[in-house]
Amino acid sequence: MQRGSTPSGVRLKPSRPSRLAISAGSEAVTERWSMSRAEIFMPAHIGLPPPRSSAMLRGLNHWRNGFMSKMTLYGIWLSGPTYKVGLALSLMGQPFAYKHVDLRAGAHKQPDYLAINRFGQVPALVDGDLKLCQSGSILLYLADKFGKMGGKTPEEKARVREWLFWEFDRLASNIYRPRAIKRGFMKADDNVHQMYVNQATDALKVLETALAKSDFLVGSEVTIADVAVYGDVAYAEEGAIDLTPYPSVKAWMARVEELPGFKKYEDVLPKQDAA
Ligand SMILES: N[C@@H](CCC(=O)N[C@@H](CS)C(=O)NCC(=O)O)C(=O)O
């Protein structure tokens, strides 16, 4: 790029100094340039002038590592909890790298993976030096980090947590296990399958009552509570759990599926490593 011009081609004149400042977290990368007409604040997305000092380079690296580098999701595309994290990232508009963890080969119990997730399960999310696990906890982390989908008020945030704790207690296993039985991942007879279906039915009735009254689980907009619960009910039919008796649940699923960034589990999670 020609010196004195921005990546968008705006000519800068060295004669009349003005300030061009790019905030980089705690450090500020400040460049003194001038413009022929007005002072501009360069938006991050149009690029940056080449760094001309080591301090500036450090600032740019800090900014890039903190805000631009992708998080890495570890998981397997058939995993519901992994889907929840991938779906939340997609709805938040956050690109992510993906590492396939081969559960059948026992990769989740190997020392290198246990160093990422001490519980030996998927998903895990690596964000810089942070290694995070437990899908519900990761959803809360993402909502906090990006200031999105976590509820707007202290009460909404508390309600979001209530749904997260409830769904893993009452809904997730009672849908994931019958699905695992029907898909052949888990061996169990019909009575065991039916026991899970009965428990899922109780939970789905609770969900139906809540969703008959509002479009989303908390407040008037989608939150990570919807993502977590959607990441359970999306697998119901694979577990031979009929959702026909729950019209409000089905209507809410359709609302979630219309959100920008929504993807089905087969589409949001790559089937192998992906950058
Ligand atoms: N509570 C965990 C559950 C994770 C989980 O059950 N993951 C399954 C795959 S869907 C797994 O890693 N299973 C292997 C194992 O537990 O050994 C979460 O939400 O992240």
C-alpha cells in the first residue's frame, strides 16, 4: 500500500497533523497522520496502516490476538452439547476453528485432550490461554464475552441460568439417551428407552407451558437459554420422541430456526478439523 493512503484509498496529507486512533483494549495504538479534509476514526474492518514502531506492532498484535483470533471448538458433530456451543457462536456471528475429537477411538481420554478438558468429554472451547468446558458454562462465557444473548437485566440473567440448570437436569439426558439408544450408540432395551421418554415428556410439558406464554424463554429476544434447550429438543425425533403434542415448542423451534446465523447440527459442526 502506498504510504500516506489508507487501505480504503483515502489520501492522507502529512502537513496538517490530526489524530487517527485505534483502540486496542488496554493499549491504544495512536497514529498521527493528517487528512486533507476532516479527521477520521478508522474503522477496524478497513485495515490498519503498517506499524512503524515496535510499540505499535505490540499494540496491533494485542488487538489482533484479543479481538480477531478465532476460538477453537473441540467436539464431534454428533454431540448435542458441542452443537449448543457451535450454534451459539454462529448466532453471535463469531467464526471458530474446529477440532474433531474421535470419541470412538478414545481421543477424549488421552492426556493431550485431558489437558484441555479434565472431564474427558466434548465440547471444549479454547480461547487464547483459556481452556473451557461444560456446554452451559461455555454458553455463559460467550454471552459475557460478547455481551450478547445473556439476558439484559440481573433478573433476566438469573432466569437464563435457571433454564440452563433445569435443561441439563431434566431435558438433555432424557432426550440424548433415547436418541443414543435409537442410533445404536448406547445399548438398552425398550423399557429403558421408554423410561427416558416418560421423563422427557414431563420436561417437555413444562417447556410447552412456558413457550405458550412467550416467544423466547427469557425476555423478548433469543438468549443462550433458548440455544441450550434447542440443542436438546433438536434431537427429540431421532430419539423417537414425538413433538406433535407440543405445538408451542414446535412454533418456538421454527422461530429459532429463522434467526440469522442459525444452522442445523449437521451444518454448524464440521465432520473433521476445520480452520
Ligand atoms: N455436561 C456436559 C456433557 C458433555 C457430554 O456428555 N459429552 C459427551 C458427548 S455428547 C461425551 O463427551 N461423552 C464421552 C464421555 O463422557 O466419556 C456438557 O454439557 O458439556
